[in-house]
Amino acid sequence: MAPRPRKRGNRDMPPGLYATSSGFEYRHPVTKKRHGMGTDRAKAIAAANILNHRLKPSGDLVSRVVGAESVATVVERYRAEYLTDKRQAERTAKEREYRLNRIIADLGELALESLTVRRLADFLQPLAREAYIKHRQELVEIFRFACAAGIADRNLAELTLPKGSKAKTRKRWTQEQYDATLAVAEPWLRNAMALAVITLQRREDLCAMRHSHIEAGRLLVRQSKAENYETPVNLAISIWPELQACIDVSKQLTPFCPFLIGRKPTRDRRGKNEAKTHPFQVLPDYLSKALAAARDDCGLFDDVPAAERPTLHELRAFGAWLYREAGKPEEWVQALLGHASEKMTKHYLSGHAEEWVEIA
């Protein structure tokens, strides 16, 4: 859609400069933020012309003449020549596609060789911390690919300001908190919580567990996060009494549901959620939200900031800690978690209780 034509008295103003009741404003072409430009018309026009020269896309027409590749073209090559051979979990791939589409939308028309550190910084600056970190990492990878392909001479994205992720503040579950949440949870959610603590699996794998996955006294779990790893993690979990109890409760609560975690909906929502393969199926997001609601209703978290309250994922660490307290070797716990490194398992086992240094 063509921009609305300017009023007759403003036709001499350059793109991005606007007259307001208090003077003039300049709209940044990348961040879209407005900046006051004072009340002097001539000075505002001169400043806007300088800003447009520095900030406006200028590589698209030049690239057509000299054959330089646009950012959009390089991103498409990055997808086709690099990402196709890279193993990614489904969620990771979706998040990456979102970032690539945003990069193309904001920078795609520019010739890659016309980009500057300032331009990349202007693209990143408005983003929230985590989005900034992820988009910067993506740009670094794109430039790394471009350098290897001979399209770029250096990795400009690496020269932008790196930001560190904020440390996670979520607390561990305590036995008291777990029991209190269990007491207010619906029957299906209580069974799901028990299943999480017993099997130590992630929410996606919990929700994917089916009765048909039980073979020869074992529950077979293919961890979805590791399905594209060079060595996928496939677990055959022996069905000991506690796990069998969860399976039995599941059959009693939703006898016609093929999933171990099932819930009979209170309303007929057939066709409302195409992600479901069965009307009683519980999806990962719903499970997380249901647990969070029960946790908040139990009364023990009223004084705990929302960002610090333990979630469904922390049940993995809570269950791992319970196993170690019961005498299970850390190697056994690591295997059930599906961790490749001992260091990650030790992280899950830490932070559940105060540690004391014995001094005789």
C-alpha cells in the first residue's frame, strides 16, 4: 500500500520527518521509534536527510548492478545449504524460522555487504533480552556461513554487543509444596504429577506416553528432545509398583484414552484443537498451565514471586532428588533423566536442601 500523500505544506520534508503540534519528529526506519527534532524546520529537514542517508536501506539497487547478494538471498542459502543438514528438534526449528523471517522482513532488501555494525545494532536494540540474544546468535551463524561461502569477508554480527541470559530464578519443589499442590489438584493432574516424579521425563514425553508403549513389563520412551541427536535417547523403564499404580489410575479415569495422561473435557470441543489425536488427550501446554493453577491454589506460594515458583519441569529435578535420597546411584538417576553428561545431572540434584560442611 502506498503511503498517504503529504499535505501541500509538508511536501518538502524528507521521508521519516513529521510535523507535530510541538515541532518536528523523526521516525527511525528500523526501530520505528520517534525522536524529537526541535522546532526549527530547516534544521529538522537537514538532520532528517543525514539520518536517512545513514539509516535507510541503500543496498538493494546497488546490489542489482554489482551482483551483490541481498540478506534475504543469503538467508535462503543458509536455510538450504546449512540448516537442511542440521538436526533440530521441532520446537527449535519453529523458533529459528520465526527469527529468520524477522531478519528477512527487517533487513532482507539490503545487500549483505552494505550492512554495518551500527545497522545490525539498530536491528537488535529494540528486542527484549532473550530475543536479542537469540537473534544475535542467529545473525552470527548467518555471517559465519556467509564468510565460509565467500559472500562476506568478516563476521560483523560478532562485533555487536553480546548480552548474557538472566540467571533462572525458579525455586525447587519441596516435599511440603508438592504434597499441598497434589491435595488441590484434580485426579487426572495428581496422576500426571506422580507420573512426572516417577519417570523423570519432560512434559512433551509425558503427554506422548501411550498404553501401547508398554511392552514386556517396560514402558518405552523415545525422548523427543534427543530424537535428532546423533545418538537418540530411547529408554525402557521397568514398571515397578509405583509406576504400575499410575497406569492403573489412568485406565480408571479415562478408560477409552490411549494416553497415560488423559482428561475428559467438561465441554464438547471436537474439532477445536487439531493438535489432538484423541478428545481426552492432554497437550503439554495445558498440563503446564493446569499444574501452575493448582500450585497457586495450594496457598504455599502466595508470597513467592511468580518468576520464582517451580513449574512442571522442576518436577524432574524433584523426582531425581527423591531417588537419590532413597539410595539410588547417581548413574541410575542420570540414565532415567536421559542426560548425556554427569554435570547436568548434578545440577538437577542440587539446590533441594541446605548443605552443611561437617567439622569434627
